[in-house]
Amino acid sequence: MITLGLVDDEPLFSAGLALILNGQTGMDVSWQAQDGQEAIDRQRNTPVDVILLDIQMPIFDGIQTTKKLLEVNSAVKIAILTTFDSDNNVIKAIDNGASGFLMKNTPPDELVEAVRVIHRGESVISPGPTAKLFDRIRQMDNDRFDPAHAGTDQMQLRDCLTLRETEVLKLVAHGHSNREICEVLSLSMPTVKKHIGNLFSKTQARDRVHLVLLAFRTGIAAPI
């Protein structure tokens, strides 16, 4: 059973989301909260496996809430729900430990699958906004990313990756699932998983989302 918490200051949205998720086999929405502090209190009293979290909320925003929730329980998986165009801090939330982000208009079946993927310990990033994601990364005042050195970083990363690993990284960056990568590159699932494992090992990325950020930050992947 996957237990879930929903955090959004729009009760109607949360109620609709809960209806969808509670209708799935093996899923249970244990609690709902309307702000960051309420979410922290509920997670402390009733820990859940996965939390779907709006980024713009009163008291604590999604970034602060993500960090505090992980301090309460480091094992919880957090996915940011966002309209993206109005959210300037999605990348910071991911850097603070979120397992991914989803558009609020994600189709229900894709949302359900995303919850299952996150629960397995993988990360999810909506494929649609990757070009905008790239723009956000470039605009961020982030000391860890200096565009002036992107070319050098790209060469260093390419030197340690095989051609096939580079191809896989590009597909991951553009939101492809493992199964889709199998189809695009005509590879078996074990082979794709091995390449992704090598990418994690060589880049020391924390999760799939950070592989995406790395691919864009170094210029290996470009917006489409």
C-alpha cells in the first residue's frame, strides 16, 4: 500500500486529486493539508510514503516545506505540483530533495503512474516543460552553475561517458522513461538499466531529476 499526503491551499483541487488516487488499487490518501506547517505536523503524526506538494502556499512555501518534511522523515518521497510558468523556484525545490515535479494538468493516468515511480525510489519530471526547465536553469543565480564553464564541463563529462551512455542521458533529460529509451535505441530493459546505473555512478547524481539538471547544465542536452 502506498500512503500519500496532499498539500495544496486549494481544497477543491486536493479533493479531486484524493478522489483519483483513492480509486487506485494499492493507494491511500492518509491526509490532506492546506499549508506547509500543517503538512509538517501531519507528517510528524502520520508518516506517509509520498507527498504531492504545491510550491506556492501560505506560511511555508514548497521549497521550505520540502526541506522541513525531509528533516522530519528523510525517507519520504516528495513531488512538486506546479503550474510551472508562474513558479520560479521549482529547481531550488528539487535541489532541496524533491523527487520530481509534475504539471497540475498532468492526465490522471500519468499522475498515478508517476506516484508509483516515485514510490519505487525513482524520480519523475514532466516531459513537456523541459525547454522551460532549461531556461530556468540558465536564469538561476546558482553558484554551482556557471554558463561560462558549460563547455568545459561538457567536455569533461563526455570524456567519462560512452557514446551510448551519452545517448541515454539525452533521452532521460527529455523525459523519456526506461521503456521508451528501450524502444528508441532498440535496447533491452536490463541494458538500459545498466547504462542508467553507470550514469549515476559516473556523475554521482542523486537521482533521475539531477541527471536531467546535469545534462542541461553541461549542455549535453538541449531544449527541444
